[in-house]
Amino acid sequence: MSSHSPVSFTTDPDRLIQIAVAQVLPETRHRFCKWSIIGETQEKLAHIYQTHPSLEVEFKKCINETETIDEFESCWKSLLERYYLMDNEWLESMHNARHQWVPVYLRDTFFGELSRTKGSDCTNSFFDGHVTAATTIQVLIKQYEKAMTSWHEKELKADFDTANTMPALKTPSPMEKQAANLFTRKIFIKFQEELVETLANPATKIEDSGTITSYRVAKFGEEHKAHTVRFNAFEMKANCSCQMFEFSGIICRHVLAVFRAKNVLTLPSHYVLKRWTRNAKSGIRDESAPEMPSSSRETLTVRYNNLRQEAIKFVEEGAKSIHIYNVAMDALQEATKKVAAAKKQNSGATQGGILANGGNPEMHSSEENRTAPRQSAVRHALPLSSYKANNNF
């Protein structure tokens, strides 16, 4: 983490983990995986869900769709009373821990989460299709390698699409075109969704104190769900009551609606997090490698990016048929020999270690280290997007 504690950290709900994180990372916001809790709630309340099928839907809606703390508390109390669950010990314990898993209590902290309704905050989704409750440790290690391979393949495909194709624009907005050139495909699609929604979410000025102007933003027909945006024209900064940018790093439709009303045509730089951009991996290096002058690092980054780009194209073309695949493999093996020979000739050259996975050095351990069982190895070796230790950059 570049010698810095992460801003946030997500784990399965566990008292011992909670104590450990509090001791080792006292400045880090520790969150329990919401979807683990919802899944366990399904087991604990299975008999009640069978009797009252609507409870599960209402429970998830209470967790995911409430906008304020008061709204959540009112909704929670209403559920308990309506289904006679006031004395349920499990729900009481989960309510006591609500500050560590209910979204409305966590939105002031960056978690890099893009969806409220999908299980994106847990490691569990990383192993979907690879691991079951009956999986042994030996099989788990093998399946972990398969999961890693699958994850890298998806990442390569996403990187290729981002680098080599342009997304379809839905508006003539200069800001949309700017975002298409800045963000990865996945992030751009999310941004585009928010931008298009500004057409249905007009901003109405409600207060002007000179430096700060406040706006009320609500969707047509849903005025009761209005959000308040405070806009500082001098600094070109806006804060929304929904706190979407603070939580996910994606600017919300409410702020974009205010920008639209104020004729702000391009996205201010402070609303572009590097982690969501096309060049997010540029400059990421192995922290165990010797420190190099900045000019050397920049040159190394350029070489790495060029090679990586060509490698992605090589893989895409090489997999199109068995004949092309065989030709590609022969060429790759020959190239590997030439690179090895060149390394011997330049054994004294500085070896840089640019990471291709978002900066997790454990992903680059030796073959022996990858397969040797270690306590909590699976959780800590996961890519950043899976175990969710987040730095806000």
C-alpha cells in the first residue's frame, strides 16, 4: 500500500478479524461484507422467509435503498414490528453492528464500490464457480489458481476493449466525450448512466450565500427523494447529500445536473480518480525493487505499457484458430529464448518490477510461495478489486 494504511478494508463478519484490523490498521475504516450478512440472514430466518416470502425483498430494500440514517432506522423498526421480529437475537446483533455493514452508515468513506445491489463488496464472488462449502484445502489451492487465471483473462479482455475500441456516446456533451477518453470502459458506462440521468433530474436553486450555492435535485415524479447539492463555483467543487462520489469515486447524477445548470462543460480534474482511468496502471512498481530515478521509472513505464499493449493484441489474434495458435506459441517460445539470452548479456542492468495487477506484490510471489499454504493466504493474495482494501487515489 506504498507504506500507507488503506482508507477502507472489507472482510467477512468476524470478531477476531475485527479486533486484528483495529489493532493493525487503526486509521482504516473496516467494513463487514454486506452480502455475507444477507446470506447468513437467509439461513437464520429461513423458516420465517418461507412463511413470509415478501420479508426477504423488503429486508434487502431496507438495506440497499434507504437514503438516510433516519429512513433506514424507521424502515428497520417497521420490518421488525410488521413481522413480529422484535426479539430476534440475530437481527438484534446485526442492528448493533449496523455501522460496519449498512451502506447508509458508510457512504462518507471511499470503498470503490460501483453497485448497491450486486455482491461486489466481498471476496466470495471471486471464487464463484470454483469453490463450494465442501471444497478441501488441497482443492481450494488448485481452484484458487484457476480463479486467478480466469480473473486475469477477464482483466486482459477488459483492458483490450478499453484500449482499442471507443464506446458509443449517447449525448453531444463534451463531458461525455472527455470521460470516454479518460475512463476505463466499465467506469465510463457507469458515468454515462449518471450523465444521461441528468435529463430527468433537474437542478433547482434553493439558496445562494455568495460563495456556496445550494441546489435541490430530484427526478421528475419523485420529488420526495430529492438530494441537496452545495456548489462552490470558485473551486469548481460540489458536495451531494447522496455521497456517491465519496463512497465509490464516481460522480453522481445530482452533481452532474448542477454542472449542467451552471454550464460546466468538462469534468474538473478532482473528479477523476486515477484508479478509474485508462492509464491507472502506469507508474505502478514493485515496492521491493530498488528505487530508481524518476526518468528511469518513466522510461520503464513506457516500455512496459508498449509491451503489454502488443501482448494483448498478440493473445487476441493468436487464439482465433488452432493453426494461428500453434504459430503464435512457436513465436512466443522463440521470443522467450531471445529475451532470456538478452537478460544474460545485460545481467547488470537495473531490473524494474511493474505490477500488472493493480499493485498487489503477493500476486508476484514465486511458484513455491503461491502453492505453499499460509494462514489467510487466500484472502491476502486476492487482487485489490476482490479483497477490497482501498486507497483513495
